[in-house]
Amino acid sequence: MKTTNAIIILLMLLFSSIAFSYTNSSEQNTTDKNTQDSLKQYVGEYVLEEAGMIIDIYTKVNDTQLFLFVEGQPEYELVATGKHKFSFEVSDDYNIEFKNPENGFFKELVATQPDGTYTAIRNGEMKFDDLATIDKKLTARKFSGVILVTQNDSIIFNKAYGKKNNQEMNDLNTVFDICSITKQFTAAGILKLSMQNKVSTDDKLSKYFEDVPKDKKDITIHQLLTHSSGLSDGIGGDYDVITEEKFLKKVFRSELISPVGEKFNYSNMGYSLLGLIIEKVSGMDYETFLNIEIFKPSKMKHTGYIIPDWNTSEVANGFLDGKEAKKPNEENWSENGPYLNLKANGGLLTRASDLLLWSQAIRNHTVLDEAATSKYLHPHFEFNDIYTHYGYGWGIENNNSEDKLVVHGGASDLFASDLWIYPKKGITIIVLSNTQEEYVYSIARKISNFLLIE
């Protein structure tokens, strides 16, 4: 399913079409000498208050290279393009300019990117909005969706906004497409089978599928779970009709985009393969297995593709440019839910209250025992452009601190979703929307910034 990566500075999204370079520029002859010789004037922390972020600017290699860092992201080298101006080398759409010099340092960092221009203040005092202020800003921005926030299992914020469709408003029980948050349920299903000694994360594709080509036969379940298999993102549209036989042929004929096990490459079709493995090992349809082994034990009665037998009025329509589109389950699905270009990697439908039950089930070991949960939420793969680490269907940040965060978002053309859990803090933040707006992915960050300083 469609994914949208992190925009470097502002929104910490889940998924990007731009890969930023970590190498030195080969075009140093275009660099303004005065800029290159005085990089220290840019160094410092710059506060981007509207996104609740601190941007750290620093130098390396005898003060000849300038870098930018935002928590939760890799560091990025800035390449000088003019007087006090820098870019990320690979795209002219993303630029940094330093302005307003004072006492040998610049007070402002101006970031320009396709969706607008943003100004961060050097050494500014970070001001975090409280929940009431966030609520007012979301209302003013005409946010559409549901937000649920809990602390120590007590609900501290729960509100619906906007339209479910052209006739009805969203309510606390509205059902949304959670897009790629689906992946964590697929991963949990694999670990449940592992607990039953039916699957090992070290198992190779060739154990479960015939005629796996040489370049893919040694791909392991672990590599599928961590997006390190080398497989590409997908092989077709979410709603394309495709049989299992045709799907496997296309996957096995596709070219690897990196060596197996070496790089993080977000792969929806890798998770669809995991869904097929669940079916082969369990002898059940993917959704049936999740319903029996995960949803029912977690008391999640309103989560699935078709088993919940949705009332038409429960499921939100997506909105694109203000126009109502179809409900997700009105799209071209089979009698068992979506076809394999979407199945097991995205498209599950649920409500915010069910995701809260899931957060509790994870922390209480309702579905996965302590050992399996530790593996589930472990930072298996380090340093990628979405999260600092990736576990099994989860992004992992700050693993060794009290502020450990397990997080995943989802995006389609019509829906946006975010699920943040601070297991050691007892905080869960759920954001579900039936519009695809970039700012949706800043909401959980703003809420967490406020809660973590309380």
C-alpha cells in the first residue's frame, strides 16, 4: 500500500520518495568561500516550535563539514550552494538558509520545501502546546478523524473531528483504514506461530514456497519482518485482482534492489509474503488466524477486513481534496478481503478504542509472551530514513531510555494513521484520519512532547 516517508525536518512521517546523501559534495568549486570558511557561525540548536522539534546544527572534520540532526532521524550533511545557503544535494526542493546574524551567529534557520517555508529560532525556548491548545488548533485546521490519548491506562483525551462522510460526522466509534499499521499484526501473527513452534524467524522462503529463484531462496522471515530482504516495495496497485500464483511469480521475477540482509528497503510485498506464510502454516485464511489468535484474545471486536461484518454507517469514507471517495471495503476486494498487493501489509479496518486494547494487550502479554514481546519490540535493524531502528512491524526509538517509543504510521491516498506507545511511560497516542494530510503525522509528536515534560 502507499507509504509516505519522513520529511527531513518537519513532520517525521512514515514513509519517503527521497533518499538523502551522506557523502561529501563533488561540486565544492561552486561553494562560496566565505561560507565554507565560517561554518561555526551556523552551529547551535534551532527550535521549530510549530512542529515541536529541535534541529541541531554542528560541524565535523576540522570544522569543514556541516551537519543537521533531528531526533529520530539520521544525521544529514549540508552542502553549501551560496551565501549562507545549503541543500541536501540530491534535491533542489529542500533547502536551508541561515538568516539574521547577531554576535557572530545566525538566529534563524529557514527551511524551504514543497509544502512551504518554516523558520526555526536559534537557542529558542521550546514551548509545547497543552492538549486544550492542540484541540483548538486541530479544530481550526478542520482536522478529520479521531484522537485517543491515554496515560497509565487512563483516557486523558478522546475526541472525534470532521466528517465520516457527506451525511455524517465522525464519532468515537468510527472505523478507519489503518493502512501500514496492519504490518504489526502480521508480525505478531508470525511470532504467535513461533511461540507454537510452527515457525522460526530464521526460516527461509524456500521452506514455504516452491521454485524460489536463487537470489531469493535464502531470504529469511526475519529479513521480511525488518524490510531488509532486498525486495522492492510492490508489484501492483492495492486493488488489482491477482491470484496467489500470479503474485508469487511476479515477486520471484522481480529484481532485488539491494543485497539480501544489507539495507532497509520498505517492502509491502514482503509483508504479503508473511501473510501467505501465516496461511500455509496455520491452515487458515490470514484474517481468520488474526481474529482467533490476536483480535479475540485482545477483545478487539471491531478490527479486521470482513469478519466484523461492518455496518455501512460505521466505516469512514476517505476524502481527497475535499471530495468524498469510497469506503475502503467498497473497493475491489475479494470475498476474503483485499487481494495480495494489499493483504497483510495494509488495509485493516479498526477504531481507535480497539487500538488502545491492542496497546494494552502488548504491554500485558495477552497475545505474545514476554520473550516474544521482547523480540517483537527489539530494534533489530539500525539507521534508516523512517525510524532510527525497525523492529518487527514497528519503528523503535530511544530503546535504552525511559522514553522508549514504539511507533508506526500508515498512509494511503485517503487515510492517515499513527500509533505511538511509550511502554515504560504508560502512554499511548492514537491518531486516525480519513484525509491524507502531512500535518497529521505531527499530531502525535506534539502530544508526546507535552506529556513527556509533565
